[in-house]
Amino acid sequence: MEEFPGLKNVKVIEKHLEKNEKWLQYPENKIRIFEKNAGEWNNDFLKNISEIEKVIHELEKKLE
């Protein structure tokens, strides 16, 4: 009896995932760390943008 053609591929993928199971563990921690880093980056970015906007407004006032 022949195997379903896609079944071989599924078995290969399953074997690969079992070997790399650690990669799939604790996604909550990785998400939390990513969100923390993204939040810090965003705060710094917004702070820099507000400083740039202040400079732009000062330049606009001087040009008037």
C-alpha cells in the first residue's frame, strides 16, 4: 500500500520540529522581552521626534 504523497513531507517536518523544540518553548517570555525593548525604543524615538519638532518650530518662527 502506497503512502499518501504529502505524508512523507509531514513526517520530515515533524522530525525537524522535534529536534528544534527548544526554539518553540517559552514564547511568552520572548514576546515580553521584545515588547519591553520595542517600548523603550519607541519612547526614545518619540522623545527625539519631539526635540526635532521643537527645532523645526523655532526655525519657522525665525523665518517669519
